[in-house]
Amino acid sequence: MAEKQKPGLRKCVSGVAAVEFALVLPPFLLLFIGMISATIAVFAAASLHYAVEGAARCYSVNSTQCGTAAAAQTYAQSLYNGPNSPTFSASTPSCGRQISGTLNYALLGAAGTNLPQWLTIPLSATACFP
């Protein structure tokens, strides 16, 4: 009776799936978390644009709610729905009533969390309504 030979190192495949999983998981998670963080950054930019456009229009048209620069800035803050808190400024240049907003968005880690802040993206928006 012939004895069964144990497979050599080259033919042993036990644990291959675990090794492949361990090699693929970190880049996949980094890509996935990066996509989520980049999507939040795009949402923050869109929300910032919406807030300055709405506040510039209110500052120009609705003098009861946004008659002063401080009231227009507060109105812009109420329209913004993104992460963090942007800084708004109101002015009256030659184009009409203008609202500007700036925000620094930390990609892959917000302030106050344990995640590292790898990249900070400056976001800004300006709208002027005659």
C-alpha cells in the first residue's frame, strides 16, 4: 500500500484566502473611506454655495429679515447644512449686496475626532445680488 504524501510548501493552499484578504482589505478600506470623505467635501461646497446665494438674495431683496450685514450673515449660517461651521461676511460692492463664505474641510478626519487630518481643503463661495 502506497503512503499518502503530504503536500509540499508549493502545493499547500490553506490560509491563502486569509493572506489575500489581509493584503486587499487596507487599501480597499482607505479607498472606501476616502470616497465617503470626498463626497462630504463636495456636499459641503454645494451647501456653501447655496447658503451664500440665498443670503445674497435675501440681503438685497428682504430688508426686514436681512436688512443688516449681521442679519445676512446669520441667515447664511442658517442656510448652510454641511459639516463644520463656515465664516460668512457681507458687503456692498458695486455689484450689489455680496455674501462670501469660507470653510476649511479636513479630509479623512474632522476636528475633535481621533482620525488624522491628512488633507485640509479650503472651500470658498461668493455671491452678489443686485
